[in-house]
Amino acid sequence: MTSSVKLMGAHEIRVRLGGVSRQRAYQITQRADFPKPVADLEQGKVWLASDVEAWVKVKRPHQDDED
């Protein structure tokens, strides 16, 4: 059985954080405590969705509605 890897780009992160602005999403993803991107593509950086969700659970518990 093959497991799929779920990725998030800046847009998905913006939506996940409640529709924050592009500038705010950039500020958040630059924080030292935010997960490191797994790749930097021409279209932008991408993160493992599981890493972003774990960060949300700890740093933004009021937005932890994915359970």
C-alpha cells in the first residue's frame, strides 16, 4: 500500500490560518518556530501538511478544527 504525502503551499497555509493576508502568511512562515519547507519550487515553497497541522495545534489551538 502506498501512502500519499500531503503538501501545503502558501495559499493553503493562508486558508488554514483563517484567510490571513499574503504578507501575514509570509511573516508566519519565516518564524523560527514554523516548520521548514520540504522544497523550494519555482512556484514557491511547500511544507508537509502534517508539519503545518502540528504547528497549528500547538501555536494556534483556537484554529485547530481539523480533528
